[in-house]
Amino acid sequence: MSRFFNSKEVELLAPAGNFEIFKNIIQSGADAVYLGGKKLNMRMHRRDYNLTNDEIQEAVSIAHSMDKKIYVTLNNLFSRQDLKDARNFLVFLEKLQPDALIIQDFSIIELIKELGLNLNLHSSVMMNVHNLETIKALKNLGITRIVASRDMDLKTIHALHKQVDMEFEYFTHGDMCVAHGAQCLYSASLFGKSSNRGLCMKPCRWNFKIKKDGFIYPTEYPLAVKDMYMYEHLPEMIEAGIVSFKIEGRMRDAEYLINLINYYSDAINRYINDPISYDRKKDAQSIYENRKRDLSTGYAFGKPGLSNINRRYEGTGKFYSTGKVFSKPIEEIEISEKRIQEIKDTLHDKITTFEEAILSVKVNSYSQAKLALEEEVGSIYLSGETFEPALPFSRKEILDITKNKKNSKIYLSLPRMMYEEDFSRYTHLLSRDSLGLDGLLVTNLGAINRFKEFNLELVGDYCLNIYNHEAAKFYKNQGLSFAALSLESPLLDTKDTIVKSPLPMEIVVHGSPVVMYLEHDLYENTTILSPIGKEDNIYVDNSTLVLVDDRGHEHPVYRDNRGRNHLIPYKDLCYLPFLKELKALGVKGFRIEGSHYSLKALRDVLRTYKAALNDITKCKELYDSLSPTNAGFTLGALQFD
């Protein structure tokens, strides 16, 4: 089944959560169906969902007999066990030859190469593809289609489509995440259930009030976004160069999906048949009346602001099918002596490394960078997304910092989201001279692809989500000298990756790394809503916005100079008690996330960790003397095995 507009294919892509749903969906107006196996995909909450291998085989046979396509999702991050399962599943799929696999973890590239397989690959939305350089790099790796970032507008897609021979897929209807793709890490820290592994517990759907500048604002669900709705804008999607119109909903029932698919299929057919007198709104009212959440065009036509926030039904955090709540606010787990000992026992290994471990710190301002130089920190990362009120690092400041670096190494961090204008600016800045920089802290594949010719060391940031040693191997092959491990990696996977990785690994051991990275600006609430009371923040300055959950926990949200929001934990990450064991495994770098610290707090933390690395036997003594800057200390994902 194929449809064309001006000789360009138009595909309606529908979800199927299990085999029974698939058998109904395949009879609808969909051109293609995407589905997942019992493991290795982004919908892992329900055991009665997803398909067995036999069911996938039958689904491919049925679809191909109808001239329709099947895409199989292998779109989560892989644990050490997943790597074993993936090898067998990939061999099975190669024999089956579905029309494509939808992938997130770059370990799949390495596994396919290792196994000598021939499989068509599409990049998942979880790859967060948002710039030309990334698309070029993926094309060189054999990727034939990208699912565009949820925050990419149609104007950008149109411009990119004209510059590269790549198929574009775009979410057309259904559930959306408030955070940038694969950049919400909070569920893993709180529950041990990773949003990048199909187990998100949706803390974004909690009820929060907002506090800022001593005032309380009457928000309810300020992170709960509306469902995507592009029914009335299919012509604009076609003109932008989008090939595949994707409906989200692998957890939805067949009846709901079939109606929705047929509305969209009919609209596409009517537009192809007569684009001049096409009625955009024919079934719009029916879709509206049967919606699960309220509807929005998301970022398709620019930033939607507060108009994208939902107030209906499942916006309050309920499971799709049962009406049960995904999760309720819980406390970030405090460090316990029992868990410290369990971690030490697990990490203990006979491996002895004589390589000196490097202390690194990410800083938010010139004054923080100067302090880190005074403390002779091994590696200093100058933030590419400085939190207000600090300004971005100027060329003059960078030159002054590198001139006085002595034995420290200075790396310029790049923004997580890099659009074409960002590449233009950084290319211009770095083309003139190296500014005395030792390297770049890179945040996306496109940045690696673009800047590896600049003769600067490339270090991978934790937002690359390196979760296993095969993914680490992939990034080593791309030119990284070392990289930070995923913040979502639990204890046993952390140990496995460190021991097996051919790429030296850095671990964030202290501070408050960003666990939710948002284009959506929560600060807008304070300019639109009227305050309902007064109350100071408990731990952070009143100028910083905090989300207050139903249990009274205050979640700090910093805004950077580009207006993006960075939610951090309200407890400091702290791995000091088992630094010795991590060092013995061969961890290359121990990183402090210090952007939110005062100068005094940053100095205290840096001195404590320097003392620990100088005498690794004093970790417990130093930990006992260290005071948290926020609500306490937590272990993040290392709380879980």
C-alpha cells in the first residue's frame, strides 16, 4: 500500500501494542505498523503487551501479504543482559527481514557489524535528532530514516530536508513528553525505572505548585503536556518533506486507534485526491470529542508555551488502560550505611589500576572557573548552557582562563540542543584559533561529526546516555577520548560497563546533574499567573524557581541563557564513600556537577574530593565531615542494582 503526493511517498504509521491489536490495526487505513518484542523496547510496563517472536513473524507475513510494512522497535537503552538478548533477537530479525528496526542505543550499530547482519535501521525519537550534522553522521552509519525530535518545527524540517537525502518521520498524534528526547533521567533516579528503557514512572505528570521570588503560584500539573494533534495540518507536514506520519499509542486499545487511524487515512487520501478544495476539519470534532487529553500542535509551528499544558484526564498521570496512577511523589532516597556497604561489596574487584584518576568539574561562571583553577582541578568544563543570572563564557574570559590553566585542562562544553545557528557560531569561534582549549565536551553525534577535524580532544557528556560497553565502543570509534557514563546506569550495569569498556569512562560522583532538560519554560508561569501566597524557598535562592510536589519536596529548576529549563535533584549526588572501589575498577574521571553551587560550597566540595583522591583511604572520614548544600545526599541510580 503506497500513497504519493507530487511523486513523494506519504506513509501513515500506526502503533500496535500486542498481536490482537495488530490484527485489527493492519486492516485499517495504516500503510505501516510499528510494534515491539517482549524485550528491548520503550513500552515495557505491561507483560500482556508486545509480541512474541512467533507473533512478530506472523505479523510481518500478514503485513507483507497486504503490501504494508512492519517496523520493529528496539528503541531502549541496553543493559548488560539486554546485549545478550539483542544478539539473538537481531539474528532472528535478519532472517525475518522486517522493513526496518527503530533504534536508540548505538550498541546496535556495533552488534550488527559484529554479527555481519543486513538490517534496515531508523533512528528513534529517543536519539533526539535535531540538526544537519547528526543527520549526516547517521546517514554515514547506514540509517535510512530519522524520527525528528519532538521539539523540531516544520520550518526546520523543511530546511533540513532540502539539504540531505534522508527520510523524515514526525509524530502526528498522541502522547508527548515535556522533556527533550532521552533527556529525562528522573524516573531512573527516583524509582530505578528508566524513561529511556521503557519504564518511565512519569514524575512529569505529578501535581506541582511553583514558588519563585518568595511567591507561590497556583499551578497544578505544569509539566503535563497535551497530546499531539496534527489532523488539521497534514498539508504543511507534506510540504515540509515528511514521509511518515506517526501516530503514538502502543498502549492504546484497538477501537480507539482504528477510529483515529481511519480519520487520518481518509484525510490524507482526500488531500492527495483534491488538494485545492481539501477540507481540513472534516473529522476534527469527532477526534476532539474522543480525545484522551487535550490537543496541541506541540512545537510544529514554534514554541507553544503554556498553551501546551494539559488539564484533562490522563494529564494527571494515570495509566492509559487501567486508570491507575503511574506514580506518586516519593523522597529522593537518602544514603544509608547498609547501601554503601552493598555497593562496596559489589564493586570490590581484584583489578588494580595504577592510572591516576582525574578530578573534573563543570562550572557555570568565570568566577567558578577561576576558583577551580586555584584549586588545581584536573579538568574544567566551561558550561555551554550557563544558568541565569550568569552570562555565557565570553572569548575574553576563555582566553584568560586558558592562559592561567597551568596543569589543568580546559574544555568548552557544548549545548545539548544544537541547531544550525549553534554550529555556525561555534565553528566561527573555534576556526580562528583554539583559544588555548584542550578540548570540547560534546553532547550529540552531530557535534562529534563536525568538530573532530578541529584537532581538539573530544569528551562525551552524560547526555549521550552511554549505558553499556558496546555503546562506549561505538563512541570510541567516532573519536571520543573518554566519556561520562549514563546517569541512569544502576550498580551492576555500571560495574560491567566500566570493566568492559574500551573507552575510558568518567562518572559524575557529586553534585546535582540535570535530570530533566526542557524547551518548555516553567518560568513563564510566574509572568502569567497571579501569586496566591508568600513563602521562601527552603534550600535554594528565591530567584530560582522550584516545583513543590504534594509531599512538600522542592525540585529546583534553573533557566539558562537560551531560555531552556534544567531540573535538578533536590539532594546532592554523592559517591564519596565508595570512591576507592570505583577507582580500583579503572574509572578515568570523577566529575563534580558544580554549576548550581556558591563559590564557598564549590570550594569545599573540590577540596574534599581532592583530599580523597590524594589519600583514598580517607573517603569515609571525609564523607562524614561533608555537609550537603541542599536537602541531603542521594545515590541516584546506584541506589538500585
